[in-house]
Amino acid sequence: MQRFPVFLFLFGLAAVVHSARGQIVISEVMYNPRGSEQANEFVELYNLSATDSISLAGWRVGERGALDEIIAQTRGLLLAPQHFAVILDPTYFQSSTQYDYLIPSEALILTIDDNTLGNGGLSNSTAETVILVDAEGDTAALYTYSLGNGDGISDEKIELGGDDSVKNWANAFRVDGSPGFTNSVARAQSDGALVRSSLTITPAPLRENTPATISVLVQNAGRETLSNLSVDFDAIPVGREFGSPVYLGYVTSAQAVASNDTLRLYFTALPINAGRYRLLATLTIAGDANARNDTLSLPIAVGWRREIAVITEIMFEPASGAPEWVEIYNPQNFSLPLPDWTIEDESGSKGSITGSIFLPPQSYRVLTASKELASLYYLADSSIILLNRFPSLSNSGDAVLLRDFSGAVIDSIAYEKEWGEPGRSIEKIWHERNNTQRNWRSSVAVRGATPAAFNSVSPREYDLDLNRLRIEPEQPQYGATVQLEAIVHNQGRNPLSNFAVAIFYDTTGLANWNAAMALATIPIVREVFPEDSVIVPFSWHSPPPGKIQLMAEVYATADMAAENNRAFAFLQVGFPQHGLVINEIMFDPLEAQPEWVEIFNLQSVHVSLQNWVLEDEAQSRASIVERILIPPHGFRVLTASANLASRFDIQDSVIIVVQSFPALNQSGETVRLRDLNGNVIDSIAYDNSWGKTGKSIEKIWSERGNESSNWSPSLAPRGGTPGAFNSVSPREYDLEMRAVRFSPLRPRYGENVRIELSVANRGRNALANFSILIYYEPAGTQGWMQLGALTGNEELQSEDSLLMQFDWPQPPFGKNSIKVEVSEARDLIVENNRIVANLPVGYPAKSVIINEIYYGPRSNEIEWFELFNRSANPVYLSEWLWQDAEANAPAIFPDTAFVLLPGKYAVVSSRGKVPLLENEALHIQIPKWLTLNNDRESLKLYDFNGGRQDSVHFNAVWGGGIGSSLERINPNLFSQDSSNWSTCVDLKGATPGRQNSIFTSVIPNTASISVAPTPFSPDDDGIDDFAVFQMNLPVTTATVHLKIYDMRGRLIRQLLNTRAVGSRFEAIWNGRDEQGQPVRTGIYIVLLQAIRAEQGVLISAKTTVVLARAKN
């Protein structure tokens, strides 16, 4: 071990001790750490010496009465010059790492020899003094910390070389402090600061339209002198309702500021929008090392400008039990936020608006403390703003103040009792004018107030008032000109132009202006200013007679008040003669029926019949007492009995029951109609030749005179048309399809047809450009098909007619229906617009042929002949004709809907029964029968138009006879070919209504026999018991033999013996012989022999048939 001289050791120790005095200071105390309360407490020391390292051996730290010796943790106890030492609680190293990331490596980490700093750790509830004692027992440093630090916020010394007074200590700017490195509150070389609480703004209170002066105090908190500094100012809105941040501007200063000196700066800001703001001042200095003290903020409220909203209505004396309230209005074009606004009375009692409430632009809200207000005035809940309380407004007079959130008065009014009346609000007239008594009135609304609505006493933005309609003269004669003047006053706030005045009139007395007649619409282009008027003139030439009510109405697109847009006046115009006419008279009714007179109004207006009179020649009068209107072109019926309505099925309103109805003379009478002034409006003198008993006389043309030629007895089924259009009168528009003719009248098949049409104008007015549509319905069909169209281009005058033609080339055969229809949109009578006619067109020859003739009936039988429809279309046989050789005139088929379908038969006979007639066949019985000759005869068949269909000239040699008909072999072969005719071969002698027995479509070349079935087994089991032989001959008719032989040539059975047959026929064998005995199983020969005697022809054919019986 090296030894040092004693004097050297003592000298060095003295040097260390000497240099330690005043050099070691307490620089930071963490008494309220985050996390563990004891383990994370620390005390920081600093060596102020610039050259000497100082040993902390024997040094102690703690509080009074509880000092703990400082001991080394890792690197000893020697604290280097201008370095930090951190004294941690011993438990930190076992339970915490909170400062490991903060303490720099050059810092000296120390601890103590006790379990905790001080007496059980540094107190959070009592301010304690931390003491540092050197090895000699002298107090090297001490610091009494203040309470209230947040968790993890230490106390830091500002000037490490300064004293330990409170002014030189501050709360750390960072959480967990600054253990082992420069304090966060330490003064920098260059550090400008804004002094706390030095930020001010004037004037107070602020308003949005007022400039403001901002002042702030700048301090040099650094060590160096400062110059060239600037401060920026921003207004940061508090709440979304006040918009975005606003940059106000900045102020600069080049003045030098020494360390610790201050400088006050002033800045004039332009007006800013109303709102709650945080005024932010930000200091900017080049090289400033501490930004934490560069900003200051100040909450400010910039109030709205006065009358941004206005008080427009006050209910200070409501009806008993009703709440008081105040209405406010926002005249702006943006919404106003109302939170924290207040309503206040003269005594200072106030109610506040809470919650996020906005007042929309050009809208009203009602301030009250009662929820019942909405239901009282039928208001939407959104129209009411409920206050926490409402000032009690005095009925004798009070002041009402509206303040915004800043406390600034927005509007105020001082009212007196005489301004209003109980149960009615007071309303502001012009919201933009002052609050003097002249601008306030008691509400004129029906409910006594208009909360949340336009004030009843206020002018609208746009409001034209038509306040008068002048008439000169008021009682003109009929035909005179009347001068009208509508006076329009502008009661709105703004000028108006390009409006119109419409004038209507009503003669009904009902004042139903939706159905009134329009008289004129007068446009006004000139601009009419507020509180100015304009006179709108109009001349009405020849107004209708009677009492007329007029209405003038002004129309402007922007007009906001329709209730004052109308003005009314009355006009009494004299009646013209024959304006109302006597139109129908029942002077000779049926027994027990009343007499009556019908009046018709020729005018286009309603006429009041009150005080009008009906009189006869003897001046017996019936007066109309009640006010009864007769509509334009309407009817009224005067009578003494109300039963007239049910007799003629008319409405009661048409009947005027009058007292003292004149007794009309049946032999002749004069009837007069007088108006309320006694003037004769119409009169008629009739005699008994004009009418008939039970029928009225009707005027034909109501507007013409009363001569006898213009009157006629009624054509109506009930004998009159009271209250309705006369049965003999023409309508205003009435086209009649008068006639349809065909040329030729009864066309044959293949002929062209000309259709001639006659159209008449039965109406009162000429008509042109009407259309005529022609349709046809072919025979046997349903549904009209358009054939063509014609147009009447020429004007057809009243009571005139027009002939038109339409050519129809080769119309289809059969009984066609033709419909011709005239149409015109104004036609009032459609019943006479169409005609339906029949056009029978002949059928093609040979459509129907004579197919069978029964000219030799047996006793008690009748003659007949058969027809066959060989066409593909139905044929109508009604009104067809037939004729024999000796008849002078043909016999006619009945006019009955006989329809002969294709391929079907009809039998024509006299009256009586035809034996053997098929059910499906038609039976046409002709009353006038032409007797058929038995030796020779001629039959001719004609369709309904006389077109020959078929004819046959035959004699007895052709065939037929007593009990046998003469049949046609093939209906498609020539009728007059005798070889196409022969005697019926049916055993019954005739085939009426069915296919002929000798019918042959195609004659085979050779004779043939076919058998089915073969073999056959006649054992009576119902299966193959018979053999059927089908035979074909190469002749139309013949006499045949059909025989059965066994294989030995013995005759077994003769099936047919001298039988007359046609070209095709059949026979059946039951497997028995001539004696009726069953024959044996085996093969049998079938022999056919046919004889055509007149032609000398012998035809034969043979085949075999197998008979097989079951074994027993």
C-alpha cells in the first residue's frame, strides 16, 4: 500500500473541504412520484464548481430530525464539477426502474443508509424542508417544498447558483422530472417569456362590430439581452357553433430587453365575429431555447351586434291561467346560436337558454317557462324555447332585455300598460325600426296573439292590398257601358311591379268565386312603392241583366298576404226584352194534372226571379216571392202543384210553386212574363189549334218569335218536357245520319256496290270537318269491321243535308250488315248518328245444289226435294226461291234464319212430315207448294237476290218412282247429266237429309270384295261373330247377287238376290246357311255378280272367307 505524507493528506483534505462549502446545492426534489410512493422519491444535488470534484463521504440528507447518510451505489461518492448526483431511495433498486431511461450515464447515482428518505419518506400532505449536511455537520443547503404537485411532477431549482427561496423554485415542466440532467425550469441563455395574467383585451364587453386593443407583457427570462421579438394573436373558437379559428395579426418590437426586464406590447385587432374564443398570444424570438413560456391564452366572449335578433312580441298580461312569454325574431340569413342567452326584466330577474339551440334565419322562437304554450296556440314544439325560469312581467309596465351569451344587450323595450289589453299580446309593427310606442300595437289576431308567426300588425315583405272596387254607374240600363276602377295599395316593405288585377262577376248570388265568370285580367307593369297606390281602370260594355256581384283580385307572385287581395261591389243592370222567354205551356193537361208554364233563360248569366210575375189575358197574376235563380240557358217551371216533379221525373229545384197560378184557357189565351219592375219581358197568344189534350205546346226555336209556326205539340212520351230541352227543338249541334241506299239494291255475286249516304244538320249551328265511318259485319260473324271512311269538309248549314257516296267493289256474298256512323266532337245527340242496314249479296252459282227429288210419294206421304251445301261457307236460305216447269211464279222460302252449313243438307217440302228425315238436316216447309210431275219435271233454285243456284230437267227414265227418290250420284258433277242421277238403292226408298245411297265420289276401275274379319268365329261370344263384305263396282248403280259356296261348290247361302245398289255397298254373314243352321269350320267362297241391264254389263268378283268355330 502506498503511503502519502501526512502533511500532504491534510493539505488535500483541507482543499476538498474548503472547496465544498457553497458548491453543492439541492437542485431537484421529487416528493410525489408516479408509481411507488417511497421507492420513486429522489433528491438531486449539483456541483457548482467548475474545477473541483467534491467527495460526499459523510454527507447526510433528509429532514429535520431524520438525516440519513449518503452512501455510494455504483461509482463512489466523488461528484465531478458541474455534474448532477441523484439520491434514490434504497428500495428503488429492488422494486422500480422508473428513472432508468432518464438518468444519463454521467450522473452520479447515490442512495442512503436508511430504508426511506427522511422520516418514512417525503410527505405529500405536509410541506417539509429537505436538508443537506456536509461531513462536518454544517448545513450545506436546504429547501422547503410546496404542496399540490401532480403525480410525477417534481420541484426544480431555476438558478442553480441562486438562493433557495420559493421564487427560485418551480414545478417541473415534464413528468418524472429531470433526474441527473438540466432542470426543465432552468433559465436558458436566450429565453423570452409572456408573463402570466398579462394578456388583456379592451373594451369590455366586446361586440362583433367593434375593434379591440390587445395588450401583453413580454419578459426576458433568459440570460442574454433580447431584441427583435414578435407576438402573434389568434382567436380559437370554443364550440362548433362559432366557426373556425381566426388569425388576428401580430405586433413586433426591435427594442432591447435586458435579462429579467419586461416590455408591454399593444395590438389593435379588427372586429371579429361573435362567439366564445380562447385568445392565444404566441411569442416568437430567434434562438429562443424555451418554448414553454412563449404562449398565453385568455377566454373572451365577443358578443353579437345590437339587434342581431329582435324582440317582436310580448305577452305580459295573458288570460287567466295562461303563461307569459316573449317572442324573438332572427332577421338574418343565417342561424343564431342561442346557448346562454337570457331574457331579463327591469328588476334584473332573468331566465336563461340552456342546451344547443339555434334560431333559424327569418324565423321566430317563443321564450317561456311553460310547456303548455305549444298546445294553447297549436304550435310545434320546436317553436318553443323553455327557459329555466321566466321573469315575472309587470302588467303596469316593465322593461324587457334580451342578452346574448356575452351579457351584451341585443334588444330592449320598455312598455307601458296602455300599450296592450288583457288577453292580447303587444306586437312590433316594423321589426327593423325602434321600440317606441308608435311601432308597437296590440295584436289583432283572432286568438289574441301570433306566437312563432308573422305578427298580425306587421307589413309583409311583399303585400298588395286591393282595398276598393269603384263602379260608375251602379244601376245602368241594359246595353250601357260601366266603368270599373280597382284601387291597389302597396302595404308591403318592398316595391312591386309586374302584377295583374283580375275581375270576376257572379249572377247566381251564391258568391262561389271558384265557379264565377272571368271578366278581364289587366296586367300592371309599373313599379308601385311601399305605401303608394295605383288605380286600375276597366270598361265593361253591355254587362248582362240582373243583379251582379263583382270581385276584383290582385295577383302578384311575391305577394305574401292573400287575405287583402280582393274587393267586392254590386251592380244592378236592367233586363232586355226576350232575355227570358216563355218556352213551353201545358194549358190542356190530362185529368187531375196541373197546368204549368216553362221559362227559359237565353242569357249567359244567372237571373234572380224574385218579384217577377206571370199573368194571363185577364191579368190574373202569380208572383214569385222567394229569391230563386234561373241559371244561364236554364229552365224554371211555374205551377200551382208540387206534384209536377214526380209526374215528369224532374228535380224539385226546377219547380217554382206559386200562389194564384192563372187558369189558362183551353180555347186560347195570352200569357205574359214581367220582371220585378213590371216590364213585359215576353208574351204569347195561343189558340186551341196549337196543341192536343195531355200534351204541352213547345217552342221550337227559343230565340225566335212566338208565331204559331215556331210552336208545336210536344213529341215527348209523357206529353211534355218541363225543365228540359224541348222535344221539338233543335240542339246546338246535331248531325243526323238520315239515309243509306245501295245501288244495285240486291247485288249478285261479283257485282260492285255503291253506297249512297245522306247526312243532315238538325242543329242550330253549322258544322264542318265531320267524319263518316262505314262498317260491315259479314254474314255469319259477330263484330264490326271497318270498311271505309268519308270526311265532310264542306260546312253543313243548319237544316241542310249532304249526299255522299262510297264504292264497295265486289262485297262478300251473304246477308251483310252495314253500319254507317257520323261523328263530330260537339254533336249533342248521338242517338241519330248511325244507321244499320242489310245488304244481301247473292251467292256464287252452285253453292247449293239440288241433290235428291222425291216426286213419287206413297199414299199419305208428301213430295220433297233435298238441297246440299257443297261450298265452304254457311248459306242463308231465307227468302230463297224455287220454281217448277209449270209455275208462273216461284215459291219463296220463309223469311226465317235458315243457315245451311257446309256439307249439310236441307229438305224442302210442303207443310207436313218427311219420313226418314235426319235430325241434323234442315226442314224448310213452304206454304205455297208447287206440285211435282211424275213423268218429267224441271226444278230451278234461286238465292234471295234471284241469282240462279241450280236447275235440273229430269224425266222418269232417270230414276225414281213411287216410293223411291231420284238421287244425285255426285254433287260436284254436272246437274243436267242423266248419268249423274239414279234411283235410290236404300231399302227404305230415300235418304232425306243424309248422304245419298248411290253417292260416289270416284268410281273404281274394277269390281272388288273385301272381308273383315277373316277368319271370323260366329260362336255368339261377342267377338268376331260376323263377317262384313265391302264391295266396289265400276258402275254407279247395278242389280247384284251375292252368294256363299263351300269348297265343293255347294251353295250355302245367298246373301243378296237382285238387290239394287250403288257403286259402294256392304253385306253381312252370320255364319249360317239358308235354313239358319250354323255351318262348319272351313274355307268358303264368296261370289259377286252385278248386272247393269241398260248398258248390258255383267260384272263379277270373288274371294274367300275363313270360318273358325271353337272346339267343344
